[in-house]
Amino acid sequence: MAPSIKDVAERAGVSLGTVSNVLNRPDKVSEATREVVLAAIAELGFVRNSQAAQLRAGTSRSLGLIVLDLANPFFHDIARGIEDVATELGYALVLCNSDEQAAREDRYLQLLEEQRVRGMLITPVGPMSERLDALRRRGTPTVLVDRHDPRVDCCSVAVDDVAGGELAGEHLVGAGHRRIAYVTGPLSLRQCKDRLTGLRRAVAGLDVTIDVIEVPALKARHGYEAARELFDGGGRPTAVFCANDLLALGVLRAAVSTGRRVPEDIALLGYDDIEFAADAAVPLSSVRQPTLHIGRTAARLLVEECDHPESHSHQQIMFRPELVVRESTRVA
Amino acid sequence: MAPSIKDVAERAGVSLGTVSNVLNRPDKVSEATREVVLAAIAELGFVRNSQAAQLRAGTSRSLGLIVLDLANPFFHDIARGIEDVATELGYALVLCNSDEQAAREDRYLQLLEEQRVRGMLITPVGPMSERLDALRRRGTPTVLVDRHDPRVDCCSVAVDDVAGGELAGEHLVGAGHRRIAYVTGPLSLRQCKDRLTGLRRAVAGLDVTIDVIEVPALKARHGYEAARELFDGGGRPTAVFCANDLLALGVLRAAVSTGRRVPEDIALLGYDDIEFAADAAVPLSSVRQPTLHIGRTAARLLVEECDHPESHSHQQIMFRPELVVRESTRVA
DNA sequence: GGTACGTGATGAAACGTTTCAATCATCAGG
DNA sequence: CCTGATGATTGAAACGTTTCATCACGTACC
């Protein structure tokens, strides 16, 4: 159907190899024939079939990325960072959304391996699936994103969540708070647990009380409900630290709707610094993760391994988060 | 490097064609040999090379999707809808982000055509680029998403923005507002203009004043700034309708920070009904677009054209948006 | 005039599948 | 015992590239 190199060759009255040369090493072919061939290409509307090219080459120029949830600004920014670097270095990126479902992850891994992606970036749903391990063993370079598995020998890029919790704790303690609520998603999630660990470490030895409120998911609605309960209860913390910004936005809504002023009546600190944090009704203080940077670094590590497998040595990179102070924790 | 069907055949002691049959029509092969072959596949860790398969087949099972901005929840939900249907119908989806840059769009179109995607879903940056047109002419089925170009003969799925503006107008007028501000992005954007048209249509013949405030982009920050100015100025509208939710969130922040109550002092209505609308400090009324449905419909149209090109006839589908009323426009 | 060399162009092989006509084995019916 | 039919398996061709050894043709040099 679509015109092939052969059709172009016929039309231009040259051999098939010459057309290929025009496409891939134009300097190896004389000015005159090059023009003839290019004209034929234009006339026929020839578009090269990269499947055939890659089949012949035995390797592709595309990378696979599987994230947990593209709707999440955290992953979205990471994907953006990866995409930037990939394009810059001449790789195409195939974006996939596992939706935190192992079955979807599995299907995408299969699909990407069948497509012979050159390398893989992934935030695995579970610890390390059979298929992912097989993929690695078969020789597809792999980088773990937002994960760090000491048992697995490959590159990884993650963020130090303990340090993030510590930053939060120091900030709140420094602002004079002595009773702090930590609203968190399931503590079975490493992130949630690590941030709590950091928070506790920051207040260790000080006369500070921490109330842990665990909710079923990192969604605004749960933050709202947790806060309503908290406000009704007897504890009366003066600050709330949330395991992510969505929870914090929920808490903020609860505060506004019950007439509490933020930060005067209650201080509020989120995590992730999503775009909406700055634009919340009361701009939200938050712990920012260098998402774009994570993505760019992960992509660079992967491409390095793809392009120079022999000289490559695996690296586990851990970024430190950063505190962004806005209205919601400002002291008067 | 990676084991091929040939290696499997050797290992299993059968011919190459038989292995292919085991893979593609297992019923055509006897129980015994099938088992032998499957065992060989497992032992060798064989993964089929879909590039070769598609090359031979002359057509792939993947669809391309190019959107303006994946960070935008609107496009994100559409992509999700498309992905759902695509997977369900046995197609893989290649996600691309044009970032509203014609150059990026162009590059992705080229890439996807080289990969021989079976069909294309796209929200074009500009009117209709040379390359997109060429792609269509060469026979790649194409569906326009959130666009509707009467000059172009292909399927499209869009939303009626005039109707959306009308819904908004009727709602606000019905709530008794007689002076309404419309905070909008550049009116050169069709969406912004159409929504204004609808708004005007809703108040036509009534004693209602509309103040149009045009800002440079559909971002919360601009909504905030516009609102600060608006509050300082003399107009004093009782309601603000925003061309999207981000602007509305900005306006909400301005209101909260200047001590205005929503909706008592000023009513607020957004557009898109993004996830955060419901979780805003004051839950935001909004005009909802059936994004998931748009995506699903677009994908179904495309797959229909891909699978039955002869019986297919192009359709231009226009969805109607829907009003979601929350606190921000609730009348006491 | 012969040799060596450089520049362009050529043609065939190979990549890993799928498909399909051809072959082979088996068996039922006459 | 032969014929046909059925079912399983085979082998070769084809898809569209890239690569590489080969070849044709001048040109420069001795």
C-alpha cells in the first residue's frame, strides 16, 4: 500500500541501496542523484517504515515508561522530565499508565518487550514482578523511578522521604507548634511511613505531641473528613502536616467551612507542592520534590546504560526534597 | 541476541511454521506438539518480536494520540477514556504531548507515521497542518478531538461550548444575578469565545450587564490578579463566571484573601469541573464536559473506521456539557 | 598504456515474523 | 487393497529496511 524504498528507487531510476544511502548517509551519494531521489520521495509521499528499519537493526530507539498514575502531578512532572531528555537524545518515549494495577503493569511490560524498547523506566506497583525481573535478565536496561530496591542491581532514582518529613517537622516546631497532627494515607505505603519517621525524628527529645490520623487514601475528600473529626475531637493541634497536598486541600476546605483561619487558628503543611498548592484559597506550604529533575536524571541514567552498556555502572540516586513556605504556615 | 521463533523451533524439534501456529492459532496444532513448543518458549524466555509481525502483516495494532497538554485534567480524562476503549478492543495506545507547539506536533506525527500506527486521534495545535493532512490522504484514519472542522472530511468529537456558556448564564440569572463578570483567557481561543457567546445568548433581552475581563492565559494566577482588580474597581458584579476552573480557583483565592464570602458576597462559577473543583475551599460550581465519554466515543469511532473502512461513514459528534452546582453558587 | 586509487552506485543477504500451498501420515469406507 | 478425506506439519516466500562486498568508471601517476 504505502510506497516503499523500492518504489522510490524505481521512480528515481536508481537502486534500492542508493535510496537508503540518501536517507541515512547523504554524504555518500552524489549531489545529482540525491536530488533525483529526494524528488521521488516527495512525489510519492514516501514515509520510511521504522518497523522494518528497527527489525533489521535489531534494536529500537524508543524507551518505555510505566508510571502508577499519570493524573498525579508528581508522575506527570517526572514523565515530562524524562520526555525532555529522551527527545533531546534521540529516543522516543512510550508512555504507559499502570493505574497501580499489577495486571495492567504486566500487560504493558509484555507489550513493550514485544516492541523491543531499548530501555525501561518504571515505578513498579509491587515489589518486583516476575515479568519485570525477566525483562531485566533478558537484557533490557531498566531504571527504577521513585523506588529504591537494594536487592535489585539496577539504577534507581528516588527522593528521601524521611528527610522530607524531617524538614516538615523542623519547620513546624520552629514556628512554635507543640501539638501536631499528621494526616496520612495508609502507613503501609513507604512514602507515608517514611515521612512520619522523619517527622518523629525532627521532634525527638522535644516536648511535642504528634497525633497520627490514618485515612484510606491520599484524596482530598479523606483529608476533609479527617479534619472535621479532628476539629470536633478534643486534641486541638495547632498544626496539621499532611502526607500529600490533596489531603491538605481537604483539610483546608474543612477549616474554611468551619470558619477557622489558616494559619492563625491552624497551620497547614502539605507534601509534593503540586501546581494547585500555590493557588489554593490559602496558598499552601509544602515539601517539594524535584520531580522534573528526577525525570531528567532517570532518563539520562537509562540512556547512558543503553548507549554504553560496557562502561556503565549502576547508580542509586536519592534526591533531597525542599521546603516551600507560603501563607498556610506563615507566622505573624 | 534475543531468541527467535527459529530458536524455539529448533529446541522443540519442529518447524518454524508450527511455532507460529502455536502462537497464533493454537487449535490448528496437536496437543502434544503444542506442549513441547510451549515448553521450549518458556525455557528460552522467548518474547515475540511485534515489529517483525507487524512488518509482515503490513499493519499495526496501535493508535496514536496527540493532545495539547497532558497536565490538563481535561485532556488527561479524554486520554483515559481513549485508552480504556483501545485496550478493550485490542489496540495499544501511543500517547504524545504536543504542548501546543506546532513543531512538537509535527515531529510526533512523523514519528507515528513511521511507526505505521493504524489510526490517529489528535487535537491539532493549529487549524490543520500540512503533515496531518498528508497523513490522512495517505490513508491513516484520523479523528479530531475537541475540534470540529467542517472543511475536513473526517470524524470528530467535540463539546458544544456555546451551550456550556448558555447553561452558565441561565444558572446565574436564575439565581438572581444581574451583573456578571466573565473572566476569560484570550478570546482568540474558540472555547473562550464560544462560552461568551453562550453567556450573552442566555441573558439576551434581559436587564443583565456582563463585564468581560480577558487575561493572557487560563491559569489560576491570572484569575487571582483579575479578581483583585475587579474587587478594587467600581463595577461590583455579584457573580463571576470563569472560562475554566483554574481561573475560578484564582478568583476564589482573591475572594478568601480579601475577606469576601462565597457565595454570599460573590457567586463563582467555573468550567471543566476538574477534580479539584469539588475539593476547593468552597466547593466550586462548574460546567462539566463529559471528558471520559468524549474519549471513549472518539476511540470507538476510530476503531470502527480502522476495522471496517468500507462501511464506515464519518461522523461529527457534539456533546452537550452539564451544570454541576456546588457551594459556590448556592442560593440561601 | 598500464596500474592504482577513489568515488558512486549496485545487488544480494539478513532481520523475525506470518501465510499458504504442498506434503505427509492416518484412517474410514468401499 | 485402494481411494479419499481429514488433520498435522512443513518449507518457502514475502514484508521494508540496512549493510556490505562488489563493480563501474574516471583520474592521476609512473
